[in-house]
Amino acid sequence: MSAERELDIIVYGATGYTGRLVCEYLNKQYGVNGEVKWAMAGRSQSKIDSVREEMGIPADVPTVVADANEPASIKSMVEKTRVLLTTVGPYQLYGSDVVAACAKAGTDYVDLCGEPAWMHEMIAKHQDDAKASGARIVFSCGFDSVPFDLGAFFLQEKAREKFATTLPRIKGRVRAMKGTFSGGTLASFKATMAAASKKPEMMKVLGNPFALTPGFTGADQPSGNAPSYDEDLNSWSAPFVMATINTKNIHRSNFLLGHKYGEDFVYDEMMLTGPGDKGEATAKAVAADKSMANDPRQPGEGPSKEERENGYYDVLFAGSNEQGDSLRVSVKGDKDPGYGSTSKMIAESAVCLVKNPNAASGGIWTPASALGSLLIERLQNNAGLTFQVED
């Protein structure tokens, strides 16, 4: 349904910190009214105009005024475009009506969501509408969870080539990372914790690795909540703060792909801290760190351009089975994860939907299950990510 629209992509939240970076990237990569017809959207026309001038975006880029508190403006916005790209979070506060409108209108949707309880709710409420309208709703198209979701997918594709089967066990391990989580990610974390304190049932969703696979519960999963020594990786591992959302998305991908990774698939995600006493001490220090809960940054705040440019990340995926087969792949990004790389990943996810209208049918998806190898190719060609086999 969304094919006959005046625009390909609307960036909703264009005046926010990450939204600005998305607009800057689209302008640099795709220009104006050329390969991709895109527009800037936000609550205030004057602020959009100010940001456009500040970012050096041409005056002929269309603009849309829309406010999450005004449903009519949201409905009007989503009916203008094939894909709605939203950076307006926390999504549990500002995203529900947007998802509902896209699901009804047949408008494809991408976001940066790392809020599993809200995603669980949206799947229950809007999967049927999205399926009926043809809207492809794709959550978590930033650092959570594109490198991890596509990293697991990439490993399994390579395993099928090498072993003619997928591997039932994958360890996701962050080897190196320079950069900070976004103010939006922190706001989402705090909003989730605040909501969970009022709704104890939310804690069950947050603690369940299969919270996003309705009707399916797989094998027992490692918790990843405490430091541990990885014998096969010769390193200590510490809890990784984004594992809570990434693991759920990866299990949802497996679920939506018809359990391509196996119904007994086991995945956990941690951060490598090195061998020996030093590695153990670092792992314990990471596990004890509670600074995220007290971080004062707000949505719209972020690092300097130099800090974004100097950031990076390197994630290892180690797959194995009981027969002794093993395979290791890595995903690396060339900018800081929370901003520089995230803005490119969500932009390319939106463009990938535009360019591949038949890549998935209507419904609520993950990046890997909807776009898989198509998105990996775009990210490698355009967005500074590398996917490679290490064995």
C-alpha cells in the first residue's frame, strides 16, 4: 500500500540529536529528491528550519510538522510516506500512536527501540493490523540491535555454507568499544525501570529471553548477569548492558525465520575483559557499575563530532555444536556506537525497505528477519560496518 506515496522516507525527530545526524547522512549519501525522496519532521516548523540551516541541508528538502500528542498530525504524516523513520523516544512514551498509525496506514516503520516491554505490547496490539495493511514494522534499527542481530544471522548463513547446517550455540562478545550510549538510550532505560516499578508484571517480560516470541519458549539460556571465564575464548566476560534487548531480538529473529537457528538455539551476550587477574578484576568492576542509572544526560545531548568520528566497536560471534564444529565471525563499526554508527544504521534500514518492497510481508519484524543479507550489503557498502569470517 505504501508504494504510492509522495515521499520515500520521513525522518520524525529531525530536530533531535540523533535525528539531525540521520538527516545529515541522508543528505550526504542520497542528496535531495534523487535516489531517495526524504523529508524532515518535528513538532516545530521554526526549529526544523533552524536545524536545516545549521546542518547545511538544502531548502528544498520537504518538511512536515507533527506532534506525538496530536494523533491527527501523526496520521497525516504517516500517510505521506512509504517509510516512517522515528528517533522520537522513549518509545513507550511517544511511540505507541505512531506504530498504530503506521500499522493501519500500511506505512513501513523503523526506530531505535531498546524497550522490550513496549515492543512486547506493540506486537500483541498491532501485528494483525500490520499484516493486513502490508506495513513492515521493524524495531531496533540502531546499535541495539543491528550489529548483534545481523551478526548472529551472518554467522548462521556462513555456517550453512560451511557445515550445511546452522549452529545451535552462539556467544556474542563485545571485544572493544569506544563511545557512549545515547541520551535517548538512557532515557529509555530509566523510563523502563520507572514503569517496571509500577507494573511488577513487566519484570517478567524484561527477564524472559523469549518475551518477543509469542507462544514459543526455547531452551534454557545463560543469564549473563555475572562475571565468568570463557575457557574457549581465553578471557573473562562481564555483563553487557544491552544484552537484555539484543538477546530477545535475536530469539525473535530465529522465531520469525521459522527457527532457522534451531528450536534449541542458545545465545548469550557479554563483554570480554581479558585473561588473568586483570581480566577478572575488570569483569567484576563492570558488573558492579551502576552509573547508567545515575547518568544525567538527556535525549538530545551527545558527543562532539570528533568524539563520534573517533569511536568504534568490535563484536565477536563464536558459534559451535556438540560435534565440535565451530565458526567465528565479527562485526565492526567505524564510528561511536550510540550516535555516529546508529544514525547510519537506521538510515540504511529505511532505505533498504524503500529499495526492497518485497523483502518481507506486513507484520512486526526484526532487522535480520525482514532484511537480512540485503541490509548487511548496504551497511558494508555505505555505513562503515564490516562483517567477516575470522576462522
